[in-house]
Amino acid sequence: MGGTPASHALTGWAVQSPGPIAGGPLVPVRRAVPSPGPGELWLSVEACGVCRTDLHLAEGDLRPHRASTVPGHEIVGRVTAVGASVTGFRVGDRAGGAWLRSTCGHCRYCRAGRENLCPASLYTGWDADGGFADVALVPADYAYRLPDDQDAALLAPLLCAGIIGYRALRRSALPPGGRLGIYGFGASAHLAAQVALAEGATVHVLTRSARARELALDLGASSVSGAYDRPPEPLDSAILFAPVGDLVPVALEALDRSGTLAVAGIHLTDIPVLDYRRHLFEERNLRSVTSNTRQDGRDFLDTAARIGIRVTVSPYPLSRADQALRDLAADRVSGAAVLVPG
């Protein structure tokens, strides 16, 4: 057990009126917060990644689940207090709070190890306040132990961009030594690409951002081109990270026979009408990706440590969270944007 924090106040940002990012849907807030309840950790936030999901919430692409929510679900912090019945964490530990916040634990999906599909699942920064703040409450059972000796800003993107990219890579059914196409190359894609490369894949990156193309080549991609271009060879697998439905038929047409396209985003614009012979025939597969399980998180963090994953970040002070979202919306971020309090 740990003591209660000295201060019961949160300073950060909340989504007040969802709408276009230029209209300023993110506003500064200071509010009282409770002490940690049973099973909860109070974290002093060291860093919080800025995910495209946060942008979707701010702009209203995702319907808010509660009023004036503090976004952010890639939280790295120090435990300053623990609630009753917490095991596995002590005051002073470094912990990570991620997107998946809780599940029921007893539905058929949870029992089958597919808790990401739990109908009662809740999410950090959507159903409860997240990490665009100086403190955060997270459930201990859904938190991750993080190393003490690494830069918090470099750890933060691993907690969603990394985990969901890892699940998307597995959903893409990439065969050993296969040819992978990655559409869009932001925070999640640049981490998933490194896992694929470490496992012997050939990676082709297709994105509109010149800066992202440079990063992809630096990380070891075999080719880079525009998002709507044809890759230099047929693909065994592809992952669509860009939230652009128009790219679904483009990516499907680039697949070899029996290839698989995994759509990684929580939000996607409308998909055009598909032509069966051009896009799906010859046993091409189209899959979505929905959240992640805690086991995905543990497996990815172990993999990231083993391969020495390189995280590219663009840091922002917490006071400029609104600017970070504007830059993300305009594709001005290289790698992952990360907020750093203090």
C-alpha cells in the first residue's frame, strides 16, 4: 500500500466540444480527481504519446463517451499511490497506462483470450480521463511494468502505436520472409515495420509524406513511394495505417494471390465499391484490427526490447498539446508526437 498523493488536482487538456482541430476542441482544464480506488494506480505522468485516435476523438470522428474527457492513452508515469488490493506495483515503480482499460473478464470473448472484442470493454482517454495531464489514474491489472533506465518519451509510443501495430502485423498474416506493404507511415507504422524487418520481411512503404519516406528508408524499407502507387512487387501482406478508405481497393489490388490486408485504424473514411475480380478474387483477404489484448502488449514490449526497437519522436511540452494535435492532423509529425509535462 502507498499513501495518498499530496495534491488531488489534475492539470491538463480536455475535449470540450468535438470539431475540426482548427476550431480548438482541446481546452486547458484543472480539476479535482479522487484518490486511487481499489485496484488503481495514481501516476505522476512523465510522458504521454499523441495517437491519431486522440485526434479522431477531438474532431468528433469518434463519438465521445463522456463529457470533457482528458485524452491520451500512451501514458508513462511513476506510481505515487496505490489503491486497495493492488499487487505487482509499489510506490516509485514506473508503469504504463494504455488504450485497453478494462474488460468484463467473463464473456465468451474474454474466456477465449480475445478480450479486445469484449462488449463491455472500456478505454483510457475515451471512457475515463487519460494522460494529456500531469497525473492519471489507471487500473493496475491493465498497466504495464516499464524499465526505469529508458527515456519516458521513447517508451510512450510503445503503449499504443507499438502494440496496435504489432497486432496489425499479426493480423496481416505475413509469412516468413514475406513481402509487406505499409500504407501510411506514422507512429504505429514505423514501429511495426521494424518488427517485420527484424523477422526477415521485405517492407515497401507507401505514403504521401516525404519526411515519412525518408524515415522509412532510414529504418530499412526496400522501397518508398506515394500512397496510391503500385509497389515494385506483389505483396504477401499489407497493413493500412492511414485512415483513408480510398486506399483499401488500392492495397487489395497490390496483393498477390491469397494475400491479406489488415486495416489498423479505429476510424476509416468510407470504402469505395470493390470489384470482386480485381480486389478479392484469388483468395485475397480483408481484415480489421480491433484494439488489442494485454497479451499483445506483453508480447510486443518483449519483442521491442529484444530487437532494440528505435522510436522516433517529436516531443512537445504538455502546454502545447493543442499544437501537437494540429501538427498530427497536418502530417507535420515525424514518427510519434509525445507530450512531456513540466
